[in-house]
Amino acid sequence: GAGVSQTPSNKVTEKGKYVELRCDPISGHTALYWYRQSLGQGPEFLIYFQGTGAADDSGLPNDRFFAVRPEGSVSTLKIQRTERGDSAVYLCASSSTGGGKGELFFGEGSRLTVL
Amino acid sequence: GNSVTQMEGPVTLSEEAFLTINCTYTATGYPSLFWYVQYPGEGLQLLLKATKADDKGSNKGFEATYRKETTSFHLEKGSVQVSDSAVYFCALPTTSGTYKYIFGTGTRLKVLA
């Protein structure tokens, strides 16, 4: 596809369960970002990949959150032992450049609800 | 570290009214500045950007000027339309380390016909 694709668009799970959220960036984009957006708030940075490596994971709230991008394209955000406070929309964005000048292209997000 | 502050919403205007959404920033150096927009049911998308001081970004009738003297990047439009109803986010990258992007809390705009 032409844009950033995120799956699932909606995920409802129970407290304590494991969740995976997938992001398929625009082909050729080397930079990939995960953000979390709570209702009425702006996107909150989680992690940034340049290629296969996590260049900055300082936004991951705790060790229940982990993300991978093994081949430098698709990325998966993994949340273990989910808590109700993890409920939010998880956004993925990609960019053709790093360095803080490039446009971010966002997916439509994965809405996670933890019951 | 770098940060951005936006005026709180919601902002409600009549069609053809003048729009200003304030954004001020704190930054080391002179990073690029961005406005993103989120229309109902859609993902965030870039509205406009400016890469250096005194630059003016423009798109779809919206404008914003990078003002280093006042550390501001206010968004303006001379005549809003119902289709401009959306949430607007001011953003900038960090200027040390890895250039992750920092977003404001967003300003919801509602335009009435």
C-alpha cells in the first residue's frame, strides 16, 4: 500500500494478557516511530528506529513494553501483562529521513482497550 | 530538553472567521517546526513546516511563521471552512541525541456553518 499500515485497528483485551501491534511503514522509509495517544492529548513518544536498531527507546514506560524491527521494515510493539492504564491509541509513523527535518507519515493507529 | 506549548481548545468559529492557534516552543538551537492536523477518523498528517528562522510555512490557506525572537510558530488562516474542523498539533524535534519529535497537546477546532 501507499501509506503506513497498522494492525489491528482495534484490540480489546483483558488485564494481564499479552498484545502485539504491527506497523508496516512506507516502503524505503528508514526511520520508524511509535507514539501513544490518550484521549485529548498529543502523541507521546515511545521509541524510534533507524533501520533495524532502536535509536531511542527512552519513551517506553516500563519493561512490559518492547518493540522490534528485525528487517528494517515492519515493526511490532509488544506489551506484556497489560494494565488498564495501557489503554490508548498506539500510533506508528515513518519517515524517509532522520535528523529532525523530515515529514512523519502516520498510520491510523491501533486502539487498545484493556478491560 | 525541547518542548512545545499550544493554546488549549476547543476553538469554535463561524465559517469565514479568522483563525489563530498559538504555539510557543523551547529549544536548543533552531530546529524545524511543524504543524500536523488530525481530521475526524483519520491519521495525523503534515499541514505545514518551516525549517529555519523567519521561514513561513503554508498549505491549504494556513500559514505559520517561525519567529525566533518570540519563540513562536502560531498557525493562522484568514477564512476558515467547515472542512477545517479537526485537531491541530504543533511539533518539533529534539536537537540533541536522536531527533525524536515532540508534540503539543493539540487544539480542537470546530467550524460552524
